[in-house]
Amino acid sequence: DTEVTQTPKHLVMGMTNKKSLKCEQHMGHRAMYWYKQKAKKPPELMFVYSYEKLSINESVPSRFSPECPNSSLLNLHLHALQPEDSALYLCASSQDLRDSPLHFGNGTRLTVT
Amino acid sequence: GDSVTQMEGPVTLSEEAFLTINCTYTATGYPSLFWYVQYPGEGLQLLLKATKADDKGSNKGFEATYRKETTSFHLEKGSVQVSDSAVYFCALGTGSNAGNMLTFGGGTRLMVKP
């Protein structure tokens, strides 16, 4: 069982919809991450939060908006997405910012119609 | 910049065969090295790690040794099982005050047949 919980597991949304992906961890980790994974590809980093502050944004389009309400929660708000944004969105956390392995959730499978 | 190169798959083996998945890296500084495994429909699970040269990571019968002289971190298992069928990702991590940045290889799909 993964210790990083993501909801929903699957999401289908139209291009005009607004939706949010949620991620939760209770391991006391202070760094949290959003990754995007296309089929048969490795994960690509989108955002990093450290101590609840956004520390890295990998030039992600503004239609993706991350939020870290507290040290255990990480959200990804979606608005006006394109079909090419369809992918598996993975959340991860790590104990600190150096050398710690990342613990991944099982992801949200997003389909944009 | 940092990069990780893995052997392309799929790798198809019979049960109880010996497994090697090659991984080489290019990095500045002294990265940590990881192997992650992804089963169908799931996220990535950490399989093993090594944080410095000559360290050996091991877990569930899998092993990998951090070889600085050859910039490699090859994954091995002496006897694979059908349940090992998955995609395996080699990754290097360069921690900083901003986050533990992982650079992934392209992934290698392993299929084990009974």
C-alpha cells in the first residue's frame, strides 16, 4: 500500500471544466512534488513544494495551478485543459530536500475530452 | 545537464532467469542513484538506492552497485519471477534546498514468462 494517497483515481473532464487533483501524505515529509507521466514515458517534474512554499515550477502552463494548504496536502487545480494534457498525474513526497527517495502515490489518470 | 540512459526494452525472460538492466548516467557533482519499479496501473515504488560510490543497494532479491568509475548503476536479480513483470526506471537525484530533483531514464519494460 502506498503512503501517498491521491484522489480521484480517474478523472474525465471537458476543456472548459475546472477540476482539482488531491494528494495527501502523513509521513511528516516536508517536500511534495507533482509529476506528469505520458504513456510509455518516464515521469516529468512539474512542481516542487518545500516547507509549503513553491520552490520549483518547471515552466508549466498556467492552466495548471498548484496549491499546498498545509504540510500534508497538495492540490493541483486544472482549468481550460487541452486533450494533450491527458496523462497520469503523480504526486510524491520526500523527507527532506537532499538525497531522500521520493515516495509516489498511485496517480490520477486524467482524460481531457 | 544530468542524464540517465537505460537499455531499451522490452526485456523478455523465462521464470528463474538472471536479470540485468543496464543504467549509465551523466551528472555533475555527486548524485544519489535510485531504481524505481512501476507495476501496471500504479505509481512508482522505490526499489533500491545508493547514495555514494561503491554503495550497493538491495531489496527483494534485486541489487545494484554505484560505480563511479563507469558511471553505472546496473540492476540485477539472480532469479526473476512472473510477479517481477513491470517497468523499471533508473534515476539520479541531485538534492538541493529547492527539492530532490530526480532525473529518470526512459524506463525498461520487463516481461517474465512462466
